[in-house]
Amino acid sequence: MSADMIRMDGVYCALCDEYFFDKRQRTEHIMNSNDHPECWRCGRRFLNGQILRRHCVTAPNHHYCVPCDRHCRTAAGFRVHMEQVHGSDDDDSDDDDSEEEDYYDLEDGWEDERGEEEYPDEVSESGDEPLDTLWEDSNEYDFEDPEYLRLPPSSNDVATDDAEESDGEDVEETSSFSCPMCQKEHTTLCATPCGHVYCVRCIRAALKYTEACPVCDERATEDQLRKIYISQE
């Protein structure tokens, strides 16, 4: 096969400006290249920084704060970080900015140390699952593919899907939602213009620093958020 055919039919690594026969070959290249960003917890490398951040937000046993670009070792430490640095859902004032800055002067790992004292039951959650199982499907992700970049389904599509499901098996209903950033259940949520949903605290903190959706990096502002309420009935 000629080099021209490889370039036309293969896959591309923009970071290294190289073409490969298929995704599997590109994945092998990524895993063996020091130029690609690495997840400190999994020890795996990713195509680019955006995919790495998305992995850190959604992967089990990863405790990552998008606005601060900061990792915590335990769930307890992450909880301390979110509560003490970013405040609560009901905190609408910006008068504590000076106090927030004080946290960044502390030594790395202060959240985990306080988490061990305040939430000892959540300390062991970080290492319960073998790390190898967290990577099984990640090599198959190609976020350059339109399949991963498409818009969320419209209300008409959702209604059609619901009608089709009603004729089949019963679908289990849920009255709670776990925010993909803090992994806690909330009844009051916010949706970004691109359709991704987070708890109020996390998305407000993310937009304050990045002005973009943590999942797809689409530009967003706080006044574009739409509140969503989940019934507990």
C-alpha cells in the first residue's frame, strides 16, 4: 500500500503530525509516546488534553476538579476540595475570593489529609477497583469522529424514543442524578447550552475559570445555564 493511500484511509495524530493504518496502531503510538498527556492515576496516555480531562472527570475512582486542574487521591479529599474551595450550591456571593486564594498556598495533598479526618468512610474509595479495568474501552474512543461530537437529542427525538420503549420492556425510573464532576446525587441541576448536565456548584465553578463546558469544551457562560429539577416522588 502506498503512503498516499495510508494518508487517505488511515487515522491521524494531530499532536505528532503522523498518519496510521487504523485506530489500534494509533493507540499503540499514543501509549508509547512521551509527547501525549498521561493520566497520573491510570498511567495511560491520551490523544490530547481534552480527552484526558474528560477521562479524569468521568472515569471511576478519579477525583478531578476541572476549574482548578487538580487531582485528589481520595473521594474524601475531593469532597473537602469542592466544599472548602468552591463552596456550596447556595453560595451565590463572590465576596470570598480572597479566602479561596489562600487554599492554593497550602501544600499539595492538604485536601486528602483533611478528608481522612472529616470523612474517613470515603478514604478507601479511591483504590477499590483495579486500575486496568478502567481503560478497557478508552482506546476505542475517537472524539474526532462525528459520532462523539453530535448534538444531544432533541425533545422530539426523546419523545419518539420514549414511545418506542413503552411498547417494549419496562424501563426503570430514577429520581436522582449523579453529577459527572463531583459524583454526588442532586435534585437541582444545571444544563449547559450544549446539553450536558451538572450540579449547580460544579458547573458554576467550571465556567468561572474556563468559560467552557467541561465535557465538550463548547463555550458557555453562567447566564446561559438552565436549571433542572428532579422530582423525588
